[in-house]
Amino acid sequence: MPIPLLEYKPSSQNQRVEGYEVPSEDTPYIYRLEDCADQSDITALIWSAYRQVFSEHVILKSNRQTNLESQLKNRTITVRDFVRGLAKSETFRRLVIEKNSNYRLVDLALKRLLGRAAYNQAEEISWSIKIATLGWDNFVDAIVDSDEYSQSFGDNTVPYQRRRYNNRPFNLVTPSYGDYWRDKETEGRYKWGDISNFRDMARSVTVNPVQYQPVSTANIAIPDMTRDRVAPGTAASISTGSNFPLR
């Protein structure tokens, strides 16, 4: 018998209330399958899904899910199923799942699949239990098949950050892994081991800036380079371009 999702009280966040913002260049572009008129539009929708789910803005050829792409282009699967497939792919497992704890996986999944951050720690704990007991694939199904996902994106809309609060999408400011994995990856590669030691070392360095002496021009004599002015029409003011005297 599966363990039910623990009860938690959602905190009030901006995506849960109606907004009054004026659309601008910071408003996320919404990709819908019904808006695609040709294959180029579908291709743009596919790339937007890659950016949203993988959070990789330069997609490697090896990371592409060509089987899912083909099915979506032929309209045999929905955008919801395409997103589901990306979240369950081996690429997502390698880029995200293997490098994070269950709590951080919940945070990333909510941001990338539901377009919002976790309400509070209680929600993170509740969903992390789902990952621990049901596995990642069933957790993805619970997210993608939830009422919140259906009401927000339906079957044919790529998830996006709902009502951006800081005017930037999550996938531009949220790295694929946290500090603890970064420190683990860098351990042993450098002389100082933990990357935090670099900050300590930088703080311990004393920098003595060069003191530049201001230069004063008060005592500098500037020679007079002006010429004597001669009345127009006089002999001295006429130049013939030769050394012969004027007659």
C-alpha cells in the first residue's frame, strides 16, 4: 500500500493569486502545442522544454531524446508526456538526480515541472518521502499528473515559471547541484582541497594599492607659440613661396 502524501499547509505565494502586472519583456513566453503552425514552431517548443527541464541552454547532441521528439512532432504524445519523458530520462538522472539529495530534488522538480518553488520545508519533506518510498519515476508521475499541473499547464503547454517574482527564470539562477556536490567534485583537484579554503586564502591576502602622486602644472612654463600678427596687405604678410625679394 503506497504511503499517502503528508498533509501540509501551502504558504501564500505570488503564483497562487491573481496578478496585475503589465506584460513586458520579462514576461515568460508560453509555448503551446496548439499554437504550432509548422515544424519550426514545434522545434522551438521542444527546445523550450529542454531548457525548462534540463536547465541546459546549450543542449548536447548526446543529451537529446530523439525518440520523444519524433513522437511529439507526429502528435502521438502530448507535451505533458514529453516533459514526463525528459524528467525520467537517463540524461536527467546523470545531470541532476545523481548529484543531489532528495530535498534538493524536490526543490528542483517543483521549479522545473510546476513552475514554482516549494511552499515550505513541510512540503519538501512530504515530497521527499515520496521519492524515498516510490522512486523517482513514480514521483515524477505524481507531479505531472497532479491537479496543480493540469490546472496550470494542461496537456499541451510547456511548464514555465508562473508570475516571476524576480524577473528571471529559475533555470538561469538555480544550478543543477548544490554546494556539497561542488565541494566533493573539487576535493583533491587543488592544493587547498575544499573550495571554501580558496575564499579564506583570498581574504588573508593583503593588497597594498599603489599610491599615485598627483602632478601639479602650476610651476610648468608653457612657451608662447603664437605668431606676431601683421596688418593684411603689407609686404610682410604676403608669402610668395620663394626666397626672391619682392619688387
